Amino acid sequence: MTDRQPSADPTPHPLAPLCASEITRVREILESAGAIRGATRFSYVGLAEPARDDPEPAREARALLLDVETGEAEDVLVSLTDAAVTSRTRIDPESAGQVPVLPEEHVLVRQIMAADERWQQALRKRGIDDPQQVYLAALSAGRFASIPDEGRRLVRVLAHWRPAPSTMVWAHPIDGLLALVDLVERAVVEIVDTGAAPIPQESGDYDDPEIRGPHRTTLRPIEISQPEGPSFTVRNHELHWENWSLRIGYDMREGLVLHDIGFRDGDRVRPVLRRASVAEMIVPYADPGPIRFWQNYFDTGEYLLGRLANSLELGCDCLGEITYLDPVIANGAGEPVALANAICIHEEDAGILWKHTDPANGSTQTRRQRRLVISFFATVGNYDYGFYWYLYLDGTIELEAKATGVVFTAHYDERIAPYASQIAPELAGPYHQHLFTARLEMAVDGPVNAVDEVQAQRVPIGPENPFGNAFRRSCRRLATEQQARRNAAPELGRTWHVVNPQHVNRLGEHPGYALIPQGSPTLLADAASDIHSRAAFAAKHLWVTRYSPDQRYPAGDLVNQSAPGAGLPEFTAADRDIDGADLVLWHTFGLTHFPRPEDWPVMPVDSCGFSLKPVGFFDRNPTLDVPPSPGAHCTA
């Protein structure tokens, strides 16, 4: 069963995402102000979130505009309240970078490549006479100190053989061939041809009966029902479930955004997070060869992850009593586009919450865990990513990122073998990482927080530990921003506790929430590399900064062809005091993918994430009031 909630508030809350009429109004205001010309395209439109302490915030929108004929770009702020353009700032591509890639630029690249004789000649060398049998992937070009780009708007292009429109092209890479394209000049700047490699021929069509075989007939239906309806309510983007409350936002860059997450404890709602999102992700590849050395994709900042959200389907993407939300984004013309069923909200059973069979008094008690799921899925070229925020009955918050889709491929030979797996005959899956950074505006029991690094500590054998069995917990306060650039230590169980130093629980300790990392590898590129200089955020599991409204993205505001050093290295350069302040945690987590044959021709979901768990936030287990499951064999 499904329920679709309206995406527009009748009177928008200051944190509600822009609705269709507001996006239309943004374009109208910009037209009236003369900010739009015939060649102007909208790369981004989103809510300019108001200042926290503004009692009567204006409703404002931010737009990134690109003149596709001249390459000139502007960062514009529009007041919907006053129907006026508040500011216009020219974007310098040398110092700031380029606005995100436009969907229509992929079409433009195909037109440019079709008219380039050098490209056609390179294809003919590989036995391809018809350019229509080639699928082109226009990909963010990156930025390299040794390869000056002179501020040009560029993409790099890789090709795959497509003998028929229905071909799964990733099985047939046209290797040894790369093009660099200037999108403003509409010209091929350079073609790199290292020689024709054999094109792998085996089909990658995972829906072909000859590949997959007949469908199984042994799986019996699983049906999930809630005869009395769901336990949550959503109205005008405000969600309530059990003791949790929050506001659901959406941004065409970040995708799903959660605001003002709080937990009702007795007669008051205690804040935990002001804002939570996946603010950036990067997919760096390991192949150092001349065709793919540059493959490092910032899927959030370069392509706008929220713009690429899927329309979810009941029974395929979602099971149970589902509520869908339809966020609205802007297309290149600045017109509103609704993303139908892009946000999925539902409850699901999560196993045992707590259980005990007591040998002393004979009591047998079991309670089942339940979680609320708020999610969306996005497709970025060959990969698909799902982002699932979980809220649990016991106050735990989790984020799970799911990666699936199709591995980006190359021809497998001796050169690439140290940096790729052979996943099918002559077909390579280059090694790569999927690194995500969550931005968490903390508000644990209020706006003043501090961060303690907590881990296990061995105690050496000695007078105080004669048998060598002792270990203890160490706790160190992180005092400044640079001191808080930290990595996980799984062997020590390292966690970071965000505590409120102004409050105490009934045991006299500061209430807190623990960030529990998975401790997977961070950015593996060399510290002296160009990609490391642009993605330094991904080299640490944790950064902590004092809150600043203009510090939103870990790799900087503009990521496409961005200059080195932007984002978190710049934010933390002043080394501000963080011991008792309004804090933002930036947590990097992810997957290091050495593709397997089992990942081909389509990859089963691989997951990563983190959790936030209450530590001294409650005086006791907050789920003692959860009743036994009805109709079950649990003692009441």
C-alpha cells in the first residue's frame, strides 16, 4: 500500500524545500532583473537556508547560472519574500571552479564528437565505421597542476561499443582512446590514442535469458502489511514517529536532508541534530595509465546527486506500508520538475530489541526492535546509490549507503592487471573507492557541544594488573579543529562522543551521542597527488568544525574543476576552539572496491555507513515501555 504526500507546503516552513511555484517565481524574478539571457542555463536552484537566529526569516533561493555560449557563470541569490535579486556574483573558474555539469551537456558532447574527423578515424582503426554504434560517457575532467586548463569548461570522454540500442554497453569498452572536449568552444581539444585494444565481446545483458537462465520458481511471496496503517505521520514535511520528530528536506545537490531531529523524553523533546545530509561523495579510481588516470568523480558536487534521484516503485524498491514524497528540482531552463516517488518512508521490523530469560525468578521477556526508514536512490551513470536513514526505538540513528549497478570497465591486459580485476573474459573492473562524507550539525541536548575521543586501552602487567587481564577506557577531549582531524582505529574500538558540557544526567555525567565509525579505508591516493589536494576531506574519517552557515560542502562550494585546498582544509586552517561550541561533524565512510566476478554483469548491493548511539543521553533504557508483540508468545 502506498500514500503519496504533497511536496509543497501551503505556507512553507523556513526549512521546507522549494516547491514548483517558488522555482517558477525564481526564474521570473531573474528574468525581470535581466539576469537571464538566451543562452543562460540553470545548473542549480535550491533553498538558501535562513540564519538560525532570524525570528522572521526571508524566503530565499540560490541559483547557479551558466551562459553556455560564453562560459560565464554567476552565483545568484533571490529573495522570494521581496521578489528581488539580492546578489549576483561572477564565478571565476580559475580560483573557484566550474558550476556542475548540465544534463544537456552530455547530448552536446555527442554532437561535438560526431563532427570530429580525428575521433572517427580512431574508431575506424578499431573496426567501427558507424559512430552510432558508440556510446559516449562525458565525464568530469578534474583539475591537474601539470595539465593547465586555462579556466576552460571541460569534460573527458570515454567510449563503449553499442552494436544495438539495447546493448548493455559496459561489457564492451573501447579502450586506449580518450577525448578532451571544450564545452563552450564546442570542440575536441585533444585525443589520446594509445593503440587499439580488442573490444571484449561477451554480452553483459543481465536480463538476457541466455545469460541469466530461466527465472527461479522456488521463491514464495513475502507480504508486509500493517492492517492499522503506519505508526508515523507526515504533514508538510514534518514527520513524527514514536518519540522521534524531524523535518524532511531535499536539495538537488545533496538529495535527502533531515532537519531538527529530536527525541521526546518524558514531557520534552530533546534535540540531537539540527541538520544531517550526505554533503559529498567521491569515486577515485586506481588505474594510473594515460586513459584513466583522471577518473575521480565527485558525484554530489559535480553531477548533483539529488537531481539524479529515481522514481521508486512499490514491490520493487519498497515493500510494506509506504509513504512517498515528490521533491521538486529545476531543469536547465529553470523550470520545476517533480521527482515522483523519490523519497520513500516506511517502518520495518529490525529483529530483537531486548531479551532476557532469568534463571533466578523465571521471567522471560522479549521485545522486538523497529525502525523508521527514510530513503532515496540515485543513478550516476553506471552506478546506483541508495541512502537510507534509520531511526530506532532506542534512540539510535544510522545511515546506510548502498552501492549497486554496473562496474565501470576496461580491457584487461598485463598493463592494467595490478590495478584491476578480470571480471569476465578480457574485461577489467578497475579498482576504485566509493567515499561518502556526512555533514552532521550536532545539537545534543542543545547548541553547545564538545567532542571526546573514546577508545579501549590495554593495561600492562604490573603491580596494579598482576594477571594481565585489565583494560580500561581512555577519553580525550578534542580541543581545536586541527586536533579533531582524526582517523578511526578499529583495533581500539575508537568512537567519538558528542557531549553537552552544560548538562548532566542523573549520574552526574554529560549526556552524549557516540559517532561509531566502520573504520574502512580513507582516500588511498598519494598525499602529493592532485586528487588528494581537491579531496582532502576524504583522507580523514572525522573532521570537527565550529558551525558557519557558509561552510556547507567538504570539498568546497564549487567542485567541478575546483582549485586545490578548498573545503575542510580551508575551514579548519584557523584552528578554532571546539571545546563547548556550536559544532559540525564531518564523517567520511565508504567502500574500497576490488571488483569480483560475482559483481558482473550487475553488482549485488554493497553497503557501508555509520551509527549515532545515545551514551548517557537517557537515564536508563528508553524502550522499557515498548509492549510485547501482539499475538506472540512473549510474557507481558
